[in-house]
Amino acid sequence: MTTAQLLKYLTALEKDERLSVWHFALLTAILYLGYRQGQNRIIKVSRSKIMALSHVNTLPTYHKYFKELQDMGYIVYRPSYHPGYRSEVELVKP
């Protein structure tokens, strides 16, 4: 993910009035992971990493807003139940 792609995505997010600070925190953490991995679409994630980066400290808050991001069409989540493989988040909307 380039800086230009990152800014384009964040600019699109600011226009959506449905998003709260919690949505932004989770999306920013996901975008940061994508930037570090050099990925702009499919990003390897773990719940603990997203929670740490977004400063979301409770599981109910994390699950609520993560689910809402899926329902709003911002992300597609592909969980991995294998301990050797991380789950994936696909960024859908910019």
C-alpha cells in the first residue's frame, strides 16, 4: 500500500457519517498493517494485533464495530482456524 492509496482510502472514510471513532480506530489499524505488509487489498491480521494498534481494549467493543465494518461493506473477513495461518481482511470500499 502506498501513501497515496492510504490517503485516498482515509479521505473516502471521512465522508461516511455512519462511522464512529471506533470504526476509524479499527480501520486505521488494518490500514497500518496493510501498509507495513506492502499490501493494498488483502491484509493478514490477528485480533490481538488489531486491538493493540487501535487501542480497543474490550472484546465486545471490538466484535461490535468489526462486525459493523463488515455489514457496511468496508471489509470482508476471512478467518483462519489454523494456528499457523493468520486470518485475512480484504479492503472492499475506498
